[in-house]
Amino acid sequence: MKTKVLVLSFLLMLIFGSTAFAWRSTPYSYGIVVNNNLTVVGVNINGPAYQSGIRPGDIITNATKEQLYTTDESTLSISYKRDDQSINTTLTSKKLLDISEMTTFLILDSSKANYDRLVKLLAFNSSISPMFPIQNADNNIKIINTSSVVTRKNVNNFPDYLVAVGGSGFGFTNLRTQGSFALADAADNDSLLKISLGFQASFGYIGGTAWDTFPSSGILERNIVDYLYSN
């Protein structure tokens, strides 16, 4: 009997796709994005890093990227350099439950420079472009809209991007995405980036396939800002 159950489970995985484990709730975040040299390239507006005074262009001197990108509830003592100053602060991670807080970043460089980066990223980055191909873009007001339907095999780290309230996973087969990216100039030659992402996933069950809507975990938004400065 046990063998029959295992065989049935394997066949269902082949038909519907293996189970993908999403977040049960929004993960914790310090609200900070750094490049590989630990220069701050973005902070979530009103997130922990922003509230502590950290800004794009600051250089973290005593923490790793892995520590800064934790998804756990934690506290981290941070030292960073700004011009000739050395500054110390403490970050306490939190869940970015306010949608504007999760999706709005103050980022390094002008809106024009970042618009060009963003167009290139959405067109050529193998981790992002399949999910968010550009449908229309306006260079004057610096807004880009995207949409797609992609199969499971073309979605990297898909479960990490979603929150599945009340469940740990589902056997998904396709992902439908909507994206809107808007840029505006900010003080000190920085810019504001608003990333609005929508997800629907098709998932299999014994009776067939259904689509459901899932909120973002905030991790993909952070990754997109990270990718902008990865080269």
C-alpha cells in the first residue's frame, strides 16, 4: 500500500509540478539593498535602514550581505562610512506590511540613469526578463509596464517571491505576472523607484487546475534593485 501511495504521489508531481514552498507570512527585512562592495544602493522608504538614517551611497563596514538580507526577526549593530564620517547605528528587522513601504525604494543615482538600467534589466536579465517582459514604456515620465505568463521551469526561486497565507506550498504549473515600475528624481542626485508586482499562479489538484492570487513577499522587489547595480 505504501508503495502505491509513493507511486501515485510521484505521478501527480509529474502531472502538476512539484510542490513549491512559499512564505506563510511576510518575511522580516532590514529594508536595505547593497552591492557586492557593500555600498548601499537602495533603502525601503520608512523601512528600518531608512529610519536609522542610512542612505544610498553609504558603505557598510562591519556586516556581510547575507546578514543584511536576513529574513529572520533580528537586530544588527551596523557601522558605515559616509564621506569621511564613520557612523554607528542599530537595525531591527521588521515585516514590511505596509505595501508602499515594501515597494518604494530610495536608490542611488538619477532617475534617467536608473531608467536605462531598468530597461536593460527587464530586457536581458535571465532571472527577471522571462517574468517581466516590457509591454510598454515611457521614457518621458519614466514608467514601464510588464506582463507575462510563464511556465514553472522558467521561474527561478518562484516560491520565495510569494506569501501563501494558511499554507506552505502548492504544485504550481504556470505563473501570471503584472508589473509596473515608476521612477522619479529625489534629493542628492538619488531617485525614487516604485515597484508594483502582481502574481497569479495556476496549481494542480486531483480534480484539475485553478488560478489563485498571491501577495508578494518583498524579496523579488529587493532582488530587482540589487540586480540594477550588479554589473
